[in-house]
Amino acid sequence: MNLSKRVSNKQLREIFIHLNKKYFNGALPIPGVLKFVDLEDEGDEGICTSDEILISKSLQDHPDYAWLTLLHEMVHWKLRAYGRDYGDDSHGYNFKREIFRLWDLGAYEGLL
Ligand SMILES: [Zn+2]
């Protein structure tokens, strides 16, 4: 998938669909809200809630980084969908296991 230099909200959605097909069997529900927003105050690069995935506007001009951050939030999104995202321990065992699975599938090739 080719990325332009500046990622639009529309492209962000296309990347989600692409990654969902490629690494999640297309099984992830599409978030009600999936877009770039100003997260300066939160100091976050991405946020995943029960119905939205938000990516920091500051990454719009960094396609690789935006891609990586979306993939990270999609892991939270998947674990939430299966009731396995554990608040404070949201980067714990289940999260890491999922990252290893993605790594094995080559999801990070060319990105890191
Ligand atoms: Zn996280």
C-alpha cells in the first residue's frame, strides 16, 4: 500500500481496512470514529476507547509512524473487542503476545 506524504483521515481508514484484512482476518469491527486529532494535551500518540481510535495530528506528516501507531491502537482495539484489555496493564501479557504474533507475520517489516 502506497502512502502519500501527508496521511488524510480517509487514508487512515484505508490503512485500518488494509491492516485488518492482512493481519486480523478482517475480523475487527470498524471504529465509529477513526481520525487524526490534536492530542498535544494528552501527550499521547494514539488513543483507543470503546468506540474510537484517535491518532495524534502530529503524526499526519509521518506516514510510517502513523501506520505503526495505528497498528498499536488496533491491538488495543482487538483486545477490547475480546474483553482482554486490562486498564493499567493494557500493555501486559495479552498485548505483548499480540505484538509478537504481528511481528511473526511481518507486520513490522520495513517499518522499524
Ligand atoms: Zn498502548
